Amino acid sequence: MTTRLTRWLTTLDNFEAKMAQLPAVRRYGRLTRATGLVLEATGLQLPLGATCVIERQNGSETHEVESEVVGFNGQRLFLMPLEEVEGVLPGARVYAKNISAEGLQSGKQLPLGPALLGRVLDGSGKPLDGLPSPDTTETGALITPPFNPLQRTPIEHVLDTGVRPINALLTVGRGQRMGLFAGSGVGKSVLLGMMARYTRAGCHCRGFDW
């Protein structure tokens, strides 16, 4: 092997090492207008309901503001921010989120798996308990096709809620859907807390709307 060929191979290896350190290519648009809670962006073609992130400069640091596509007019996208937009500048970059290997928008994804046990997350799957994001590779779509009710498994087993009046008078079955409706201040949250605390189940998943 000649000296020149060795030098060329070394140069190519260096280029390959540097290219491996480059960030992945991301197509982005620009923020063109902000009117109230609706932002307008151009340069991206995304479907309704798609998730985007907007760059927000905070000194020398760059943060991302998550938003959702709620409409469009020609080449303009209308975005609804899901976080505080203070500090977002005109012309800020707008990136698509949750892009699959085929380059398609896959919609909002939430983490799944045993790593969620004992965790507190918001509606976007971000931690609220001050701990790192759940270490899981499984995700599920937030919006899924409706399930045919005729294909549901029949309810055959009683679910012990730990609340005697409910067990005796309003028995709940495993897999049953139920609604709790009442006026303000009569104890809905207390009752839900009791059911969540005392129900006999291997895993409790609780959702709250403030």
C-alpha cells in the first residue's frame, strides 16, 4: 500500500468519524405570525393533529415549545402551543415531531411499559415528579381508532373497589366503564381517591383533570 493511498484512507476515516457526529437532518419551517394563542408557520406540510416543536432562545440556551397543528390555509400552518411561548422570536424554526423512519408524521406518542409504574406524567407523557423520562422503547398513539363494542370481552367478574356501599348497591365489574357525576364540593375527588387507594388490582392508572 503506497503512502498516498494510506493518507487518503486516513482522510476518509476522519471524514466518516466527523459525519457520524453530525446531528440528523431535520426539515424545518419558520414562524411567521403570532396572533393570540394561534401561531402561523410556513415551510412544512403536516396533517391536522400533528405535533411540532418551536425553538425558543433563552440566553445562550435553546428550548423547544411543543405545539399542535390545528388548521392550515394554503402553505400556512396554524399551530396551538401547548406550553408557554414567551421568548419565541419571529422567524423561529419549527420542526415536525414524531417522524417515523419513512419520514411520515406518526402523531402524538406516549411511553408504555413497566417503567411507568410509580410515575406521575402529564398529558404529553412528560414527567411531573422531577425524575428523568421513563426508560422505555415502547410507545402508543394517543388517538386510536374506536373499538367495536360488540368485540369487547363480556364482563363476568366483580371488581372490589374497597368501598362497601359501591360493592353492595352499585357493583362494578372488571372492564366496566362508569361515570361519576355530581355538583361541586360534594366529594367526587374523595370518592375517586378511595376507589384508587383500595381497589384490588395489580396496577392502578389514575388520570386527573385540573
